[in-house]
Amino acid sequence: MSHRLARLREQFGEHKIDGFLLIAPRSLRYIAGFSGSNGCALVAEDEAVFITDFRYKLQAQEQVKGFEQRMAKDELFKDLAELDWFGKKRRLGLESTHVSLQQIQQLKELLPNTELVPVKELVEEIGLVKEEGEIENIRRAVAISDGVFGEILDLLRPGMKEVEICAEIEYRMRMAGSEKVAFDAIVVSGERSALPHGQPTEKRLQKGDLVTMDYGARVGGYCSDFTRTVVLGQANGRQRDIYEVCLQAQEKAEEAARAGMLASELDSVARQIIAASGYGDNFGHGLGHGLGLEVHEGPRLSPKGQVRLQPGMVVTIEPGIYLPEVGGVRIEDVVVIREDGCEVLTQAGKELIELESLES
């Protein structure tokens, strides 16, 4: 983790800060290695101090390296304020997208000689390009998602509830080695498959339904993100059409993905195909997003995405077409951006799957 500390400190000059306060769980995991739910860390040029409470004392001793460790006697920020480092005027950077107004007010009261400086997504920017060890964890999480998909296909039957499928997915990911789910699984069927982030319900699957499943595993803290849409029975003409358009958009985007592109340029590859087929208004989200310790990270692949893709970035490519009263299709892979293209980590097939040999 020492190289990550060094990279964080390199940013202090640009933001004119003397130190930086880590409070977001993702930041603490990335910089300090801590996976618990209560901690904070001060990173300054000449010191690094991690503070947690009694519940996580032994865990921190095992996980956190390169930091002086302290166990809070009271609230974390009160113990933070007792550090000698705050004995003179300082400019302290804060994670502006993660700190609450209540926390800011508390810090102002506890640190009267310290100027609080909001800094947006500093740790996130450091982590945009993944190290090979991070990519390996993501690769393992993706393999779990792939394997579970094959198992779920053998289970799908008319009459099953969306919530039952969701439970099977999450159980099987755990049994395959996932530490926990990367996010609450999405299982939507029939007309409900037109809900990009619909929650599974008591709705029972029926023959002819489109069924979209979006879920992710987690290995070493790192996430996978997987989506496939299948048909319960034989696809009708409209279902087949939107599936083929979505698949073409997804595959062409993967073929185009490479270092040096703007995120918006990659989004445009898929968006133009969908728009040319008459479904432009039915693709209302970005093409994808970064993936790592959180399921949604930078860069954002969207029409406004101005980040230039770099080798080692891990992103999802997941176009979708959603038709009210008909249903929706989304196909998602995880890829690693490389100099001359992209490495597709997801190995599950993408051909239209029609589950016809079914009993209701």
C-alpha cells in the first residue's frame, strides 16, 4: 500500500493541502487496506495515522500497513483532533463526495485552527487505472458470475418468482467463493424487464417473458458486474429484433474499445447503432462504468464522458434497449482497456438464449 500512499501525497501540491482525511470505506480499503465499517485515517507528508474502535482493533492490526494505529477512546474525530499534527494551522483535504454536513460541522468545532478543503474524488482518480493484482481479483469475481449464469439457466421455469431467482443467484455466488454480493441482484421479467434497475418481486415468470438478470460477485474486495437477458420460450419478432440490435451495439463497442479513446467516443459507437435501428430513445443510460472496489466507479462511459481511456482501466460495456409494455434487453461484459484493444474478462456466451424445453 506504500505506493498508493505516495501517489496520494503527490496530489497535495496541486490541491494546496497539508494532509488528507480518509473516511469513505472504499478509500480506507484502497489506501490503508482496511475492510471494516468504522475508521478514519490522516495522511500527511510526514505521517499516516489510522483510527478505529475496539471492534476492529485486531482486524486493523492484520490488514492496515504503513500507518500508525490508534484505537479510539471516544468518537473517531475526537481522537483525531488530539493528534499533535493539528497543533498548528493546517489545510486538511476532505473527501467532498463522502463527507456529510454533520461531519464537516463536527470537524470545524474540533479543529478550529484547521482549514477544511473539499477535494472531489481524489482517491478515485488515483485508482482509475488498476494494478494487475486488482485485475486478477476482478477476473476471479467475473468467473464466479459466469459460472452462476450457467447454473441459473438450468433452473429457470415458468412459475418461478423473480425473488426466488435472485435468492438462487446470490446463494450460488456465495457458494462459489464470493465474499458477499457486489450489489443487490436485479431480476426482472416480462414487461418489467423494461426497468433498467428494477427490483425483483413476487411476479412469476411466464412463457414468452424476457428475463434480465444483473448481478455481481466480490473477491478480495473487488466486484464483478454481469448482465444477460434470456427468453423463457421462443422469442417473438420484436424481442429478437431488440436483442440483435443490442448485441450488435455491445460487440461493436468491445471491438472499438482501446486506450486513447474518450469515454464519450466509446459510448457513441454503441449509441449510434441503437439509434440507427430506431431505438435511440429507448437507450437512456450510459454505455458503462468503471469497476473496482465499488461496482460503479470512474470512468463513466456516457455521452458526456471526457476521461481518456488508459491501459489498465476496467470498465463495463452494457448497452440496453427498454420498451414499455414489451420489455427490455441488456447485455453486459467486463473488459480491461489495453493499448491495442480490450481484454474481455466475461466469458459467458451472448447469443440469444431461448429456453424452450420447459415445463410450467
